[in-house]
Amino acid sequence: MTGWSERGVTVLTAAVLVVGLSACADEVDTSKGFRAEQGCMLFFNNHPWLFTVTEPFDPARFEYTYKVYTHIYDPETDLLLTKGPGGKYTHHRGLFIGWKQTTVEGAIYDTWHMKAPGVKGGRACFQELVRWIERSDNGPSATQKAEIAWCDAETRNAFIQETRQITVREQDGKRVIDFLSRLRNPGKNAIFLQGDPQHAGMQLRLANEISEHEDSTSYILPKGVTADKDDVTTPCNWACGVFTLNGKQRWIVHMTAPGFIDGSPVYSIRKYGRFGAFWETEIPPGETLATRFRILVSTSALTAEDCETLYQEYCKETL
């Protein structure tokens, strides 16, 4: 059985979670590391797996309401693995997507930092949940699909219409999170998505605690792939971060599906816990850019060979 609710987690605990597989709540218990933010909590067997933050945009609380993002939880402790507002680089939050220079008909938006860039035509922006399209499960997995508007902060007009789908399941003792984002251009001119490896793409930011002991962080890369002094890799399709959080070591793999990027992205791999795929592209008027990624969380050690095997399995699923 599955329960979804627009009410609080206490109602779900009494009415659904005792017997249910998964649930979605809009108010979150702040004990055990949960954050008091509005959004959708996904439970599996009474344990939190994901929390997608969907605070309605409020100019008076700009920093706290300008981005839709998803937290992930530790498989053993039920504590957050990811960061929200504040800490080192407040705009880095959970699973997120954006580009430092998003050019739309002469206006330039920074959909990474969300504040107005200091250039001619620079305008502030925000992402906001329009509606939930789907919140469902088929037994061993669960899916949430949302319509998200990327908007001008002053006019509130949407310049990108996103459909974001996140599916989760457990496989061989590992937590698998599939992130699909379809970005539609509703305008009459092309949208250009540009930036640099540190400020664009689809990336993941781990909890702020990791930034307090960066020396404990390392990365595993595909054979033959190297990283430069600015923590940017040569082209590749996955990277595995090895992090220590709450005294426990975790292996987290970020994978880019084949096919939607011309070639491969480059990965930015910061030791403070932000890493992911960077690429630049454009969206022609009236068309949709479909992107696809996988995040895999493991409590046991992974090698480069393990990660490559997992990536090849992912490729077979996406072809």
C-alpha cells in the first residue's frame, strides 16, 4: 500500500506509514535531521529516501525559495546526505540543475546562483513547482514527477518549462536514484545554456559537514580519466565521490546517460562535496531538451571497475 498526502508527516505516520511502502508529506518532522521546509517526502518501509523541496517563491525570502531541489537520505542512519540553504555556497542544494549563463531573448539569467548576473541584460530568476504530475509506486520502486517553471523574478513569466522525474529503488544493497529533466523552450528564439564546470550542469551537493574535513574526501574516476588543478576532469560519463559523513564512509556515483550530449560531459569534483556533469547546449524555440542521470548511493566500498560495471548496466537500461 502507498499513501500520498498534502498534509503533515504525523498524519501519515498514524494513517499510512505503519502499513504503507511509501508516502509523500508536505510538512516534515524536524527530528533526526529532517528539515522544516515545504516539500514532498518519499518513504520506503518507514524510512525517508528523498525530500524534494518546493517552497513557493517569496521575494522576501529569496534565498530560501528560489530553487526546487531534492535531498537524499543515508540508507543506514536516515540522516540527510545533502545540503540545503546556508553553509558553504548557499545556492548548492541536494540534486539540482542550472546554468550560470542562461540566455533568453536578450535577457541573461543565472539559473545556478539565481541572482541577477552583473552583466547587461542580467535578471534574477527562480524555479517553482507548478503541480505534481505523478506520485506513485509499483512495489520495489517509486516515482515522483513534477512540472516546474523557471521564471523571471520580476515578471514571474516562465522562460523554461521543466518536467522533472525522479525514480528510486534498491538494487543489490545500493540505493538507485534516476533523475530525468525535460526542459522545454516556450519562446520564439533559442535558449542558450552556458557556464563553466563549477557553475553549470546537473550536480549534487553533499552535506555541509564534508566541507569541514575536505581532506577525507576522494574521487574515483574511469580508467584513463584525469582531473586538473581546478578539479575538472577530462571528458567522462561518471564520477564516484568517497565521503565521510556522521563518522561513516559513503560511495556516491553520479552517472550521465549516453545519447543526449554530443560526446561526453566533463565532471567537476570539489572535495567539499559538490560534483556532477557540465555541458553547454541550446534549446531551439518550441523544442525540449531531455536529460537523464543516475545517482547511486553505496554503504560498501566501490572500485573503478565496480563503477564502470554499474555504468554499463545503466547504459543498457537507457538504450
